[in-house]
Amino acid sequence: MTRLNIHLAVDEQTVEFCRRVNANTRGIAKSAIVFSEKSPMIPHITLVMGDFVPSQTFEALTRATEMLAQKVRPLTLKLGQPYIDPLTGRFVLCNIEEHLALTELRKMMRETLLGMYLTTPYANPREPHLTLAHIYTRQEKVQSYLQTINELPEVICSQIEISHVGPKGACVGYLFAFDLAHQGEGRIPLRRRQLSVGGNPGFVAMPG
């Protein structure tokens, strides 16, 4: 079974924020999710996640995803204060403030892709968020650190990516990337670990 995550890629400023919080968290407690220059795991904002329907083709999935991407302009999103998910006590999260275009995009993704291209065990998806770490111990010390974070970047999203799903729901590299519609000349190039459908990684810079 191939589990895929279709998500908004985040800009380099946000990637660096995620890496910094992740590294500081790992300085306090072990994390199953690691963001670093050497790690294939990438920060992201999930739109839809599920198991690929075997009767479909990747070509059909990518075509449908690209068509949806072209209906949405690049998004600028605001983050809430990082916190530890109270349901599990393990995920370190940063919620995305409510944004109408993001809500509509997530709805379109679920209505178009689920059932036809992906099946999902998640009846009720989480609210939009960034996952920053996944810890097992020292929650109180991690929470104390998270409360000291007072500079949160604006998140600029100009692409949708499709990735394999790794440990704890992490995205491992990307298989395909699609620009959102009507991008200006100032889009920041993204650097990602790209995979073949078979899972062979290689670093490539996305074209500007």
C-alpha cells in the first residue's frame, strides 16, 4: 500500500523556523521527526493524505492535482503559538490561523481526490497545521521552551507537492510539485529532496 500526502510546500524562511524549533526540541527530548539539512523529512501543510487507489495511475492523480493547483493563488498564512497536542502528548504543532482560501482548497482536494484516487482512514482531518516534532518524554520542559518562542514567520505557499508518507505522518521528499496560479516574478525557489515514484532520492532545485 502506497500512502501519499498532498500538501502545501512552505517557503525557506518557514523551513528554517521549523528546523530551528525541531533542533531545539531535540536538544530537550528525542523526536521521531527530524528536520535538518541531512534529513529527507520536509515541513509541510497537509491538504489531504491517504492510500493510493491501485486501479488508478500516478499520471491521473498528478493531472487532477495540477488542475486544482491552478485554481488557487499563492497563499500567505499566519501561525499560532507552537504547542504540544493535548490528545497525544507527543506531536509538537503550530496551527495555521483561519484562512478562507486554504479552507476552500482543502475542501476541493478532499472532494476531488478522496475515493477516486486516495482512500483515507481519517474521517475527520486535523485543522491546518505545521508539525514541528514528535516526542515521547520531557513534555513539560518542551512546553516551557515552546512558550519562549515569540517570533513566528509568515508562511508563503506557492506550490503543492505530493510526497510519500514516512514515520509519524512525516513527508519524505516529494514525488511531484505544482505551482499555484498567477505567480509573480518574486517567488522564492524551493529546495527539496525529490523522489522517483520508486523512491530513489536526489536533490533538485525547483525552477524560479
